[in-house]
Amino acid sequence: MHMTNVYEAYSVINGKQQDGGATTIYNPSNLSEHVGILHDVSSPVVEEATEAAKHAQQAWASLSGLKKGATLENLAVKLEENKEDIATLASSEMGKPIKEMKGEVARGVQLLRYYAAEGSRSDGDVIPAADPQVHQYSKRVPLGVVGVITPWNFPVAIPIWKIAPALICGNAVVWKPAKQAALTASKIMDVFQEVLPAGLINMLIGSGSQLGNTLLEKATIDALSFTGSTATGLHAAAICASRNIKYQTEMGGKNVAVVLDDADLDKTVSAILSGTFTSAGQKCTASSRIVAEKTIMPALKDKLKTAVAELRVGEALDEQNFLGPVSSKDQYEKVNGYISLAKKEANVVAETETIASDQEGYYIQPLIVEGVDANHTLAQEEVFGPFAVLLEAEDFDEAIDIANHTDYGLSASIFTNDLSRSHQFLERSEAGMVRVNLETAGVEFQAPFGGMKMSSSHTREQGQAALEFYSETKTCAIKHNG
Ligand code: NAP
């Protein structure tokens, strides 16, 4: 067994590490490499974490916005200082290529700085009153303790895009990261603990169905921010609604890249490769349907065939590789189930030829297929792997119909130089994030992020939208007598 810098991950409650069970974590790029140990805890500690958060929240909320902002700025500095270590651990834990992982940590730093600055911005309005002796205004107040449940596929950016706005709005946090990204979560906590007051963020390592569910059902949280699959998100939403807890859920996608007959094919193929195959297709915004107008289809297929054949798949820590393995055995089996279905019921358009690693890992060769219709499982279900289905449209109107023919509504792109059809696509597309000549993934941190239809609770994260979620508006009026 190969052991390199084995990292031990602990839950943190009120600033203290918690003992717990021990689960060994292996590197998905090299299954003989032991990366770390998770010391997971069980449900009874959830209330302890919530109590610690409640206590810390009161002192935190009483600080000025400027002081809170200064703390977030210090978190940004610490995260930046630890960028290499955090990125390396995350790549080794869940297989995201190191270049992408470094970019993700840098995104975390940007998010912390963006919300740090919010501490010095106005948080309400002066509202005219009917009586001139009344001074009326609105202000944002914190929600209290926010439960944060995160997935493994963006182990740094997603937790921070929830935690940073939650903190600047004056809340404390109980965070349950995915078990599959818990080494990275623990490392982030190590770094944050140097700056944060004890109890302001409490992080719990354990299973979703037990620990996560206890957080939803029993803990005295005031709000929940969840990102993960649609099935778990709907379950979380139902519990929060029954408790009248404010919630947001960001869930799955079946995102589309539409290619029109006038597209610049070289630029389009490059954007499609990035949108479909980076992170081994394990992005909620990954393109997993490519819809092309009939006339451009032959040329598009030729270019995809050549480009996909040459993609480099291999170990996540090798900077030469375009994509790494999928993150886990469960992912490997699930994605391979769809690949087998595709090989049986569809025709291969493009496939990567080799895996650039002699290690045993959860490697899957990128694949694009055609020959199924828009209702097929492969065109409807989220695969969450290096896979896309190519669908043909007679014309622009049919392309839009196919693009919208999904229960999901997260992200949609079109590739064209036609201004009028670009605008029509932006208007008619049933997705929360719509883009022209840009890949489906990659919406920037200062812009609202979220989906329509079954992709979200119709709330938005990031940018100013997050401040709406992590605070409540209080309307104040005072009459000057005399
Ligand atoms: P998941 O299985 O739904 O898990 C998400 C989180 O929920 C994990 O922390 C998980 O814990 C926890 N969990 C599981 N069951 C739970 C329960 N009964 N009660 C409370 N918590 C529970 O999703 P995933 O596989 O980690 O992530 C992949 C999915 O996330 C994909 O569908 C992807 O599209 C979606 N995603 C969406 C966005 C977006 O912004 N729309 C962004 C990224 C990912 P454990 O893992 O420890 O069991």
C-alpha cells in the first residue's frame, strides 16, 4: 500500500476536533494510494453543534459590518496562503484535475473578498412615510443558525459561496460536507480556525442519510442551504417546508449546448469539450446534450471525433491531463451503467482512445453518442460523467424545443454568430443560466447562479442574490413626537 501524507479529518464543534470512527480514503486516480482517514461522528452531536453556533452567532451578529468584513478578508488571505495544499488534497480525494482545483480555490478567495466588501455596503432603504414625523426604513437582519449541506464535486467553491454570504449577513453555520469531500472540508476548517471565533462554523463529518437527515429533521436551525442531487434536494425541501424553515436547494441538470449552422466550429468544439468533459463531466452545469442543426451535423461530428479521440485522461495531479478519473466507486459504477446502455442502444460519434495512466483508478473514456431520440434515458437523465448525447434538429425552432425538452433547467448555451437567433435563444430558453458562444459551465461568482424547473428551489446563489437568502428584511418606523 502506497501512503503519501495521510491526512486525518475531524469534525469541528465550538473550535474543538471531535473523535469518531475511522474510514480510510483512497485516491480515485490510484486506488492503491491511501490519502486520508475520516473520523466520522453520529447524529447526537448535531444538537451540540447547533448550540455552539447559536451561542457564537449572537456575538458575531453584534459586530459591525466592517469588522465582519475584515474577518472574511482574513479568511481570504489564509485560503490563498494554503491554495496549493488544499488543491492537492482535493485532487487526491475526489479526482478533479489539479489545474481546475487550483482555479477553484482561487474562486473561493474571490468569493470571500466579494462578501467581505459587502460588510461596508448599505443593507437597507429609507422609505417615505405618509406622516412626515415618521422615519421609516428597512434593514437586513440575520436568520440565525444556517445549516449548509454540500456535495463533493466543488469541494471548496460551493461551501464558500454559501458560508461567506451567510457570515457577512451575521449568521453562524453548521456545515455538513459530502463524505466524499470531507478531507478537503476538514483542511478548510484547519485554515479557517486560525481566524474564526469558536463555534461560528461547526463542521460535521458523517453520512447524509443519518447525520444530514438529523440536521434537517431535528436540529434547531433557522435556514438550510443545500446543493446536491434533485432527489435529496426535494427531500430536504419537504422537511424544511414542514418546519417553516427558509431553504434553498440547488440540484441536478441536463444542460444543453445548441450548435447552429453558422457557428464557428473550432471555437464551438473547444467550448463543448470544456463544458462536457472538464471535472470528468461531474459539474451540475456540464453539457450532456449537444443539439445541432442538420446542415452542420456532419462537420461537427468530424471535428468532435478528432478532438475527443485526442483528449488526455489520467491522474488528477498530472497537469498535462485534461480530465481525471470520476470521483468514487459509486460514481464509476453509475456512469458505466449509462456507458453500457449507450454502447447497446446508441452509436458512437467520438471516444477518447487511451487512458494516460498505468495506475488502477476510476477512469472512464470520454464518449459522445448519437442515434437516440430526445425522450431516451440518455437524453433525459443526469449522467454526471464524461458523456454526452448528440441530437439532430431540423431547424432553429426544433433545436429550441429539444433544448427545453427536459425536467431540468440549470444551464443552456448556443453557438452562433446570428444576433437575432442568439437573442431569441436567451428569451426562449427554460434555464436559469443562458449563454451565447460560452460553455454551459463557468458562471462567474458575482452573477446569480441557479436553475429553473427541477434544478432548484427557484432561489439564486452568488452575487447579490445570496444576500437576499441569508438575511430577512425588517421594516422599521419611528415617530418623532413633538
Ligand atoms: P447528494 O447525494 O444529493 O449529496 C449532497 C449532500 O447531501 C451530501 O452532503 C450528502 O451527504 C447529503 N445527503 C445525502 N442524503 C441526505 C439526507 N437524507 N439528508 C440530508 N443530507 C443528505 O449529491 P452529490 O452526489 O453529493 O452531488 C452530485 C449532485 O449535485 C448532482 O446531481 C449535481 O448536479 C448536483 N449539484 C448541483 C449544483 C447546483 O448548483 N445546481 C452544484 C453542484 C452539484 P453524503 O454524501 O455524505 O451522504
